[in-house]
Amino acid sequence: MFVGHAAVAFALVAGVAVRRGWTAERALAVGLLAGAFAALPDVDIAYALVGLAAAASGDALTLASAFWSTGNLVHRAVTHSLVLAPPVALVGALAGPARQDTRLAAGVVALAAGVVALAWSVSGPLGAVVTVPFVLGAMVLGVLARRYTDHAPTTVFAVGLVGLVTHPFGDLVTGEPPAMLYPLDATLVAERLVLAADPTLHLLAAFGVELATVWAAVAVVGAATGLRPRTVVSRRASLGAGYAATVLLIPAPTLDLSYPFVFSVLGVGLVGALPRVRLVGTADGPTVEPPDWVVAGLTGLSAITVAWLAYTVAYVVVG
């Protein structure tokens, strides 16, 4: 759900802005801000690079295992907390106001330091290490929002809160549920949501949910700008159907072994970025036409969607 987190927040916030009659530019800008805040909690996975460095000489599966085993020491805790989402959103909202006075700046720093200190007291130095980039990231987003948009601090706070609060719910179908009530000694959701009893179908369903969030974001962009995806998607997207053959070539994907499927199916999206060769008379010879990136992106997304659907059908039939 790395992309899905941002897509959900973007679709929700930008969709509301469009319904309220905001211009396309303002609606998409506030949607992008929401998406950035929604992606911010996963900054805690950066600690996994420590494990990746330690296993640098291993094969691809060893590297992936080391990455996640190290990252999960601190992943989905302090940065995924619904309790801490409001103060962190407030840090972002107050970090960027123009003509900020000294007392307000000191208050923002104190609030950010308080969040870090709380993480240290509950999770030790490691908790503080991942919380520092979390609150700094919120500050940066707040500054950028105020510098490049006309959104008031109250809007930045509301948008940031939507992004931070929606993120942990997107993690309920993959891995261990986040500690949503951190630092409280209470559990909001104890078990992962199971979309299918078969572990491969569960992974495929989770991937389908993420694709749906991306298409929802595309639909909102279309509503804001008048873009009609069906009119720009190239027929090359249908090539994704050939991905069904990989059901015989790669291990059946599960949450524990998803990399061969995820990376290969995402690779199918490159069909959208392939340049087209067109013949311009016999004198000039063939010329290469660079891709239109809107067409390329939507064609690639369509190809991935077709590939996912084709693989799912093939797995049900063959598996």
C-alpha cells in the first residue's frame, strides 16, 4: 500500500475540494499535500536500511528479508498512531505561516520535541530516531504548503490530519496491524484483515485494493481537469493479458513472498512508456516518437491492471 496510502488521501481531499467548486489547480494542490502527509508515516521504514547494509552480500530474497526484519523493529508504531496524528499535523500546520513570530516558532519546536521525547520514553532511542524525521517531514510539508499555496494553517492541519489518520487503515490487510493507539497500552485492531483464506488470493486481493485506490485518484483528476482516461489509454495496455503465463513461471505470491510477483507485474507498466516507431515516408525512414507522459502513465496503469486481472484468473483456473 505504499502508493495506495497517498492515493486514498489524495482522492478523498481533492474529491471534496472539487465538489466544493475549487479550481482544478487548488483542488489538485491540496490533494497532493494530503497524499504527501499520507506517505509520511512510512518514513520509519528508513531504519531498515541498517539491515540492508548488514546483508549487502546476500541474494535478492536475503536482502528483502533483512530489510523487513530490521524495519519491523520500529515500523507501524509511533508514526502510525492515531493519537499522535493531531499533534504532528499541528506541527506541520504551524511550521509554515508567513511572518512567523518567535514565540510561535518556539511553540512548534517544543511541540515537535515533545512528540520525540514521548517516543523516547515509550520506545527508547530507536523510537526517537524514527520520530525525528517524521516530525521534520511534517514541518517541511507545512513550509512548502505555505510557500507555494494560499492554504491557511487550518486547511493544512485538516489536510495533514486526513493523510496521517487514513494511512494506518491501509495497512490492515498487509502484515501486522499498526499500533494505532500508541503510546497507550491498548489495541484497536489485533488481527490482520483477511480478504481470502488462500494466501495467494489474499495478496492478489490486497494488490487489487491498491490498484482501486490509484484509479480513484485518477478519477478525481479527471473530474477536476476534464481528462477522460478511456480516450487516452493506448491499446498496448492489452498486452498485460500475457502476464497470465507467469502463473507457471514464478512462485505463487503471498505476503511472505510477494517480491517476484510485485516487481514483475509492475514491470508490465513499462509498456506505456515505450516509444513508438512510426514510418515517415521512404525518404526520411522510421522515426522514434517520444511518449506522451499522460498517455504513457495511464496506459502503464491499465496494463498493470489487466496483468493483475489476467494473473488472478489464471491462478484460480490453474492453481
